[in-house]
Amino acid sequence: LQVSLNRRTARGLFLQGSYTYSKAMAYIDDNTYGNQLRFNCPPSPAMPQGCLQLNYAPASFDHTQMLKMAFVYELPFGAGKQWRSPSRAVNAIIGGWQVNGIFTGFTGAPLSLSQGSSVLNTPGTSPTPNVVASPKYIKDQAQFGSYSGIYWFDPSSFVPNLTPLSIGNLPRRLSWLRGPGVVQLDASLFRHFRFKERWDVEIRAEAMNVTNSTHFSDPSTSCSVVGAACLGSFGQVRSAFGQRIVQLGAMMRF
């Protein structure tokens, strides 16, 4: 599903945006050929080639929902605008302002789980842990040994695959378990100073991620096998990105 919104500039306002609801499925990602292919299917010890049912999974770039909006708005104050003052001094203060912004929001990408120890005898193919319960997003603070992070999903929903010559019961990538999404607003405030007809000075204040929203990285998806459990940092988010950045600038036109 694709929906777009376009409003040509009218009364100083310009709008443009799009929304996409989609699902991308593939046997392999075209930009990562050979990455995490499931070549072998259990339980046959001969490990035949071509395990299509485990390879068929969401693509790495699959984001179920994506919204983007952009706007430019010349505020209706000052000389020549909808709301103006009879005072030239007041018009000089309230006039010439412009607000711009880009809003981006999309849901997380599908996760691909693996485990540290291999029970296979095939180069380039690693097994997956086995899912034993419906995973839950818990997002709790974690303090475990030397690891400190935030649990994104419950690691007890998975157990290591310890059966020789088996690959695990998970597909190449999981449509029902996804990483964090992103919501971000980039905005700017411009002010124009006009001197007669020839000179125009523009002062800019711009901010990326103006709300300073936290953007979490994907959780650790590698099961560290300890006995019959997946421990270590498995399921934890341990980093973030996209802090607010503010910059100031000026431009002169003549």
C-alpha cells in the first residue's frame, strides 16, 4: 500500500509526504549473496542441499510501515503577510520567519538469530537456536555478569540447538521478531532580513533529531550457549545512535 500527499505552496505552506505498508519476502537478499543461507535441512544426516523453506524469509530491508513527511511554512506575519502591523518596527520583528521540517518514522527490521557453537559440519552455515515459546518484547534493564543493556526480547523463549547435524527450527530471518524502529523529526527555523531590493540576509537554526529521541540499535542475536540456555548479551540492546545535532548558519544574497 502506497499513499502520497502533495500540497503545492499556498499561503506560504508546502507539504509533501508518503506512507508505505509493505512486506518484502525473498530466498536471499540481493545485496548480501550467500549471507546466512540455510543450505541443510534436518533431520537427515546426509544434509541435502537447498533448504528452501528455511531460506524463504523477510528481506533485510523489509520495514512493514514507513512514513515520511516534509513541510515548508513561511509564517504569515509581517509586511505583505496575512497578519501584519501598522508599525514598521513590529513588522520588522515578526516578519520574515520560516519553519521547515522532515519527519521520518519506520518500524524495525526483521532479526536473524544464530548461535555461537555449531553442531553442523558444513563451512559457511551456522545453526540457529530453537524457539520453544512465543517471544515477548520485554524491554527491561539487564544486569547480567559483564553485560549491561536493555532486553529487547525474552531470551528464555529460545534454547540452544544441541542436536548433532541439525540446523534449528528457525528460518533465515524472522518476520515475527523485529528490532527497534525509528522516529525522528529534523527541523529548522529561518529568518530573512531584507535591505532594500538588493540585499537579503538569511539566518538559520537547524536541528537533526530535534526531540532528541533515542534510537536503539538492534539487539544481540547471537546465542551464547551455556549449558542448555542462551545467555550472554543475547536479546539485549547495548547501543544507541542518532543524538540531537544543532547547527547555526547565515547566508547573504545580493
